[in-house]
Amino acid sequence: MVAKGEIPHDDYKSGFIAGFQSVKRVMAAIPAIPAQPATPAGLTPFLMGVRKGIQKATGKSWDEITE
């Protein structure tokens, strides 16, 4: 169990969960975590996971979210 205020930030899965829960809240059931995409230069696997988690929670593409 992660202590309140402490988010593991070293991998894609942790990022996905953090991103999904930032939209749907902590008590929401976590869906299946999609495969990790290639990580572009300047990003980390954690940040890619955050993006994918937010996309899954909102049902929108990253371009739609960042417009």
C-alpha cells in the first residue's frame, strides 16, 4: 500500500494508475493496463503511463485532451 501523498513514479504501470485515478478518483476500479507504447525523447515511461491513464479515463485522444 502506498502512503497518502506518495505516488511511485518509476514505471509505466504506476503512471497509468496515477493518471486514471486523477480523473476517476482513487476508489475507481482500475481497468486493464494497455501495453506500454514507445517512449518519445523527453518523456519517461511514468509520464507515458499518466497520459494513457488520463486517455482511458476520459475516453479521448491525447490531442483532444490538450487542445
